[in-house]
Amino acid sequence: GYVTFAVNQWPPLADFLGIKDDHQVQGAVMVGYPKFSYKRIPQRNKADIVFFT
């Protein structure tokens, strides 16, 4: 939400990222490794996921 809104509303950011004027950002994914590791991650129930193929 924040990245797509910012890129579409602030032309200097779109220019910095190389987005053409006639294009629009529809989504963004941030990937990588965290700089810090968290020692006390809260316990959570196992996710109940069903995959359809």
C-alpha cells in the first residue's frame, strides 16, 4: 500500500525507480534478509492452509 501509493503520487520517486510516465505501479514486494533477529517471537498456532491444484 505505502510503496504503490507513494510511487504513483510522487513523480520524483517514480523517476528514481525508473518507472515511465505512462506506467502505473500496481503492487510491490519487499524481499531480503532482516538486519536484526528477534529473540522473543510470540508463539502462534500452526496455520491451517488448504492448497487447491
